[in-house]
Amino acid sequence: MRIEENIKLGFKDVLIRPKRSMLKSRSEVNLLRNISFKHSKIIWKGIPIIASNMDTVGTFSMAKSLSHFNIFTIINKYYSISMWKNFIINNKPNVFNYIMVSTGTSNSDYLKLKSILSLSPLLKYICIDVANGYLDHVVSFVKKIRIVFPDKVICVGNVVTCEMVEELILSGADIVKVGIGPGSVCTTRSKTGIGYPQLSAIIECADAAHGLKGHIISDGGCTNSGDIAKAFGAGSDFVMLGGMFAGHIECEGEIIIENNKKFMIFYGMSSKHAMELHSGKIDHYKTDEGKIVKLLFKGSINNTISDILGGLRSSCTYVGAQNIKELTKRTTFIRVSEQENKIFNAY
């Protein structure tokens, strides 16, 4: 046993200090990035925000809507191959620039991934999604996928420490997902005692990844556009959103009506509800590590996206950054004990 006494920080522990800016308007901020991937050599252009591959967020409908904003969606792994065929047939090529195919690490997952990728050469992005990226078989699976698909972008996670980021990138990953337990419907930290404050995880893992010409995704913990700005400011190349994208019509989730109000069910993918839904049971050696909640139905994702992007542009303007990549260079975090004045609630 040992104790690390250095302070580790989450999004709520800091604010970004403003700096003198030469920008005249938020309209001058360009949120698009060109990102070149280490192993696949693919160059991607878009806004580096990603919809999580939760089954009520990473949907085909979400992908279609977010592609209009040049934003990624990681499609959840519960769609059948026939559903994939139908989606590919009925969508324009541009949509596939913003889609990742999600997979687990079992042999059946591998065979399904091969079948999906064989449907179209437009599918260029793979997300190997496991809760615990520290397992040896995850590293082995990354190496296997890199050999079989040398021209695809491979994303894998989740981890929160430098040495594992480096191992995954050296094993063939282009992108590593960073975050254990910060999600709004995740209970891993309380059930297991495992985790790492998200802001510090980003800072440390981004440093490791960039030293090897790899990239990271900040996965979890964002509750508003200010948190997204902090994630980019800390060095994250992409920011993944689950809860902030939940509750919209594109989520294809269950809608219930109570007291003349519409709500949508949202749940963690390690929750009892998700495991019973997709596996029919909870294995005797597992515990659930997720919540199930009701969210007020939000309508179309378009208004939410516009609000998020507007907040990001404003963040960049406050520090004089003309784009997201420059935001990192112009960020100085200050530790705080209070984020905002909450004496009044919004009307």
C-alpha cells in the first residue's frame, strides 16, 4: 500500500483565468480541427466532440443529426448487422466521416465487428469499449485489431494513467479514452473505490499520449459547456458526452409521461437495467455499477449542440484562442472553492 499525496483535481475544482484577447467577436473562433492519427495515417476534420456509445445516446439517429455539425458518434454495439446494412444504404457518404463502430473484446464481438466493417469501406473508425482498459487481454485485442485493420483508426479505453495510455498507443491504438467513474449515471467509484479525478487524469494522460503522437478522449464528468472547455484546456483532443446528449428525440430512448410532462429513461451501461436488457441477467460474479434516471425530454439535439458550441466559442474568446487547439496553450487553471452564485434558480 502507498499513498500519493499530490492533489488531484476534477472540473469543479478549477476555473480558467481570462486573458487579454485580440478577438473582436465569438464568430471569429473556429471550432473545427484537423487531426492526423498515428497508426492509420487518416486525417480527420471536424468538431472534436463525441456522442457516447451508450445505447440511449450512440444511436443511428444521433449520428445522422450530429454529422451535420461535423461531430462524431460512437454507435452502440447493440445494433444488428441487418440494421447496419439498412443504415449504410440509406445515408450519404459524409455521415460516415463521423461514425465509430463500437465493439467489445470477445470472439463474438470480433466476428460481428468484421462483418460490420465488411459492409462498407466508408467505415474507418473503431472503438474498443471496455470499462477496464488495464486488462492484459485488452492490449492483446488492440494488437490483433491493428494487424487485421491496419488502415482503420482504433480507439480504446477506459484508463486514467500515463503508463497504460502509452502501452495502448504502442500496441496500436490511435486514441485512448480517459475516465473511470466520472459519468453522471456511473457508480463505479462508490461500488469499487476505484477512480481518478477527471481533470488531472486528462492533464497527465494527454501528456503521455502526445509524446507518442497519440490522442485522448475525455470520457465523462462534463455537465455543461464550461466543463468541456476545461477538458480541452487540459489537453484533451476529444470530449465525449453521455448525460449532456441524453434525453433527446435522437436518443431513441423510452419516453414516459408523468403529470403531463415527458421524460426519457437514461441509464449507465453497467447498470442492472442495461445488463438485464442486453444479457437477460446479471452474472452471479458481477454487481451493477450504474444508475437509471428519468430526464425531462429535451426535444431535438440541435438546440443543445448550438448552446454547447456557443459556450465553447465564448470560452475561447475569454482567453484569446482562435481555435480549440490554441485553447490548450492559453489555459491557466486557478483552484477555487466556489464555481458560481446559486442563490437563485433559473425560471
